[in-house]
Amino acid sequence: MDRPTDTDTGTDAGTATGTGTVPRSVDLAIRAAWSLVGVLGLTVAVMAVFNDQVVGAWADHHEGAREAFDQGGRLGLERAGFATPSFLPVAATMIVVGAMIVWVLASFLRRGYRWGQLGLFATVLGCVYASIALGFVLGPPPVFVAVAVLSLLVEGVTVVCLWHPDTRAHVRGPWVGGPGPGAGAASAGSFVAAEEPTEGPVSHSG
């Protein structure tokens, strides 16, 4: 897989300066994306501590479940025939999945691939949807509202950094291996130069 290069020097986009450094906005975007993984871990920890309240919030949205939960908690729900979802294992699995996604996409963003930027942006949009749904729409315990607000703040910082002018200048071309900025102008210049007649007399054979 070819990596995007600087059109003037032929160096890799991530090492065009010779030091391997990236713009500060890129570094902040990656840090913010990892912070989202941390917020997800915090959500799982809160979910483990307030597990009964989470189940109670779920029962509020199912007819007859609230009464059964108030009478006997989880056992009351089971006796009434309700199968309560296992939120904790799913959330713990999402930490691993989210960390892997961020690790891969952040690695490619650091190297200057635009699809790394777009992939992280899509991931953040999914997190925004989840934060609003779980923090405000489903009526969870108040502590989850606070976690959702924190998550939305981190997601906002991530979006701003991903679309910062320095970040957009760092990525090269629309997709992997795409031409860097000015590649079209360079190609056009080469074409014009090739079409210009050479100086001096032209010799004809034969």
C-alpha cells in the first residue's frame, strides 16, 4: 500500500519535515479520540456501580416491568417473565472495540491519510448519537447525564481538531495514495514544459 508523499520532495507526508512531527491539531485530535475511549471506560465503571438503577431505567420503558422491579428488583423482573438485558458485558466489549478502532484510524491519520480523518469523524458522530440517546432520551440515572455531558464536550473538541485547517492540510489527497495538494498543477506544468519547443535549429534526417 503506497503512502501519500509530498509532491515537491517525494517524502512521506508524516515525515515531510524530516522530524516525523505532525501538526498540533492532529495530535490533539488523536488525544481527544483516546479520551473518548476513556469516557467509555468511565461509563462502564458507573454502569457497574449503578447497575440496579440502569435496570430500573430500562424497566420504566416496558409496560408492567416497573411494578415488577419495584416489588422484587431483578428477581421480580425474572419472576414476571421479563428478560433484562446485560448492559455491562456489552459495554465492556465496546471498550475493546472502540480502542481498536481509534488505534487503527489514529495511526493512519498521523501518517496523513484522509480516510483516517474521515473514519475518526464517523466514529465521533456515532458517539454523539449514543451520548444523546443514553444520556437524555432514555431517561437514565442523573450520573449518566453528567457522563453524557462530559462525552459531548470531548466529542466537540475532537471534531474541531479533526477539521482544523492544519489537520486538513496534513492529510494528502481524498483517499489512500491520492495526489497531494498542488499535484494537479505540477502535472500541468510538466505537460506544458514538454510541449514547449526546444531552442536551436532542428535537424531533419534523410
